[in-house]
Amino acid sequence: MQHSLPEHYHTLPPFRDLFSKGVPILMYHKIASRPSRVRLKGLYVTPANFIRQLTELKENGFVSCGLAEACQDGATAPRVALTFDDGFRNVVQNAMEPLNRGRWRALQFLVPSCLGHLNQWDLRDGEVAEALMDAAQVRDWLGAGHAIGSHSLTHARLTRLTQRDAREEIFASKKKLEDTFGVAVEHFCYPYGDWNEAVRELVMEAGYRTACTTEFGVNTPATPPFTLHRITVRHPTRTLRSLKRRLLESL
């Protein structure tokens, strides 16, 4: 019996066929128990669920890859790219140890003007405040073999800015991260998944190698490197529909 594919990733079995057709890039945000009064509840993945997801991928032969490799042919093992948006401190606190233990490599998209502060872009929309990684924690992340990329200077909606301001968000974030941490910053992530051709051209002009969207799907050699697909990882929604689907999948 065929069942519709979930919109968000939580466990491997429903995605097994899709993942055989290309390289998935999983998009995480917060690795922590969900506090009260949260608006976007699904963006919190508990540490236990995160460890279970890594274990499940490992047991099924998956290895981690970089974003540039996500649209390349030639690998013998199934690959997955692990990305975290925004640079939340709870990722360092709760995700880095299981990543390191499993020899996974991941990439954190940072908002350099907010390092060591709070998720200001969320607070304007009434979201709960969460601490962001500071420079020392970013260095710990890099020292463990993980990578960083740019999520713009201030987490701006780039298509709503003037060309000049969008250029500043894209170019200055790259320079600030490279100057601060002494590493090449080659990957960009469009905040809110908000991009158009003009924004994409600026990202290419700035010297990045890839850019991630929030568009659902896996990546193949035919996927343009500046519009990579990703799949959001979320806590499973407990609805009657989702319960029915899980029961059917277990048959």
C-alpha cells in the first residue's frame, strides 16, 4: 500500500525510497526540550530524538557529506548532509557530543551580528528567546571538525531589501565570519527560504560555493548548487491523521 510522504523528517522508513534517489540535506534548528509558550513547536527536536535519528541513519549505512558533495555523483555509501540553522547554543550543548561520537560532520549556518546574543528576528514575531552560540562555542564547533556557513548578517528577508542592503547582508556576513574564525565560508542559507534570482546572483558574486533553500526534496547532479533542497526535521505532530498514518506504516 502506498502512503503519502510526510512533509517533515522524523524517522527514516517513510523516506527510504526518496533518499535512494538523491542526497538529502536535513535541516535542524534547536536540539532541546521544548519550553512553554513556543510558537513554532516543531522546530525543537529533543536530544533523545536527535540521537535516535543519528543511530537510525548510521545503522542503515548513511555517512555524512558536505554541501558541495550533495549534488555530486560517485559515492558508494548513501549520504546525508546535516545542517543547523541560526546557531542556537543548545546545538553545541546537546548535539555536538553525539555528532562527534558517531563521527558525523555537520554545518551550522550562523548570523554573525547576533553571535552570543538572542534570536532577535524571532522575538519580533513573539517567539521565545533562545541563546545563540558565542565566538568561543563556534571555535569549539570548528575544532571538532564541523563547518560554518552564513545565514546573512542579521537574518533578514533578503527579497524585501534594496539591492544595496541585500548585498551588505550577503557579502559582509561572509567577511565577518571569515575574519573572526579564520576559515573559508563557502556556503550560504537564505533566511526564511526567501530568495529570488537577484538574491541568488549576489550570493554567487560573493564567492560562495552553494546556497540552501527550504524547498523540499533530495539533491542530484542536476540540482543547481545555489538552490539546494532541504528537508526540515521536526518533532512529530500528534494528530489523528498522523496516528493513522503511523498505524498503517506498521502493518
